Amino acid sequence: MSRQSWHVIAWSLVGIAVSWYALIGAVQTVYRWIPHEPVTLLFGCGLTVISLIGLVRSGKRGPWWCLIPATVSVIAVGLGLVADSTLLLLGLTIPGFY
């Protein structure tokens, strides 16, 4: 495998891990690790954005077959970003939401 292929695969794995953190942080138990909910959600949003940038940059340079794991990862990261950003914006606009 070429170096570009490894970059796409690595960013895909990072994207899956980050999307897991973002979704779990939005709905379950990450609050035990970081008890302040807005910080948890903001951290998840930041990681998902970084992951999306890495996926897009590496996906453009990789071979065609690497688009499959990259696409799956982008979809998962997108879901995590939507979940975290929605809860973060609701919490910042509605008093007592958290």
C-alpha cells in the first residue's frame, strides 16, 4: 500500500473514534470523565472538525478504493458533529438545559 492509502485509512480510524466520542458524549457516559457538559460537547465538536479536515485532505490524494472507508467515516463524523453542536447550541440558548 502506498503512503497516501495509509493516511486515508488512519484518518478513517481517527474519524470513527472521534465520532464514537462525539455521539457517546452527546447521549451517555462521557460526563463521568469530564463532568462539565458544555466542555465535553465543545471538545467533541472540535475533534470532529479536525477529523473532517484530515479526512478531506487525505481523501483527495488517496486511491479510489480508500473512498469507501473515508465516506463511512465522514458520515459517522457528520452525525457526531450534528449531535454535539445541536446539544451545545440548545444548552447555550435555553437557560437550565444542562
